[in-house]
Amino acid sequence: MDIHLPEKESEQAEKLFAEFGLTVEQAVELFIAQSLENGTLPFIPKIKPKNKLKLDSNGKGGFIVPDDAPEDFKEWVRHG
């Protein structure tokens, strides 16, 4: 598997993960292992304000996705 990041993001990721004693490759492997173990993402995704998406809870452990959200994001929220 090849992952391509812009140079600036790659450098930032290397620096961040090095603080945890990990390479970027090890961090990706950890992400995948946790995802497979739990059958979901190992964190709750957060949308930055610049994207203008706000997820509200439906009170049942799910989310209410705005109508203007990208279709692939709506699909991910519905089906994980």
C-alpha cells in the first residue's frame, strides 16, 4: 500500500508520530489494526469549521447529517 501526502503534511506527521516513538508507517498500521479490531474508526471524526458541516446527535448514539453534506460522507455516517 502506498500513501501519498503533500510534503508539508508528511513532515508534520513524521514529527508528530516520532513524539510517540512511531514512524508514519507504524501509525497507519496501528490505525488499521484498531479499526479492524473494533469494526469502526478508532476515533470520532471531527469536521473543521471551514467545511461548514455540523453533526448533531440524534440522542440514540447516531448523528444527524446536514442535507448539504457530501454524499460520500453521508454514506460513511450511515454505514460506517
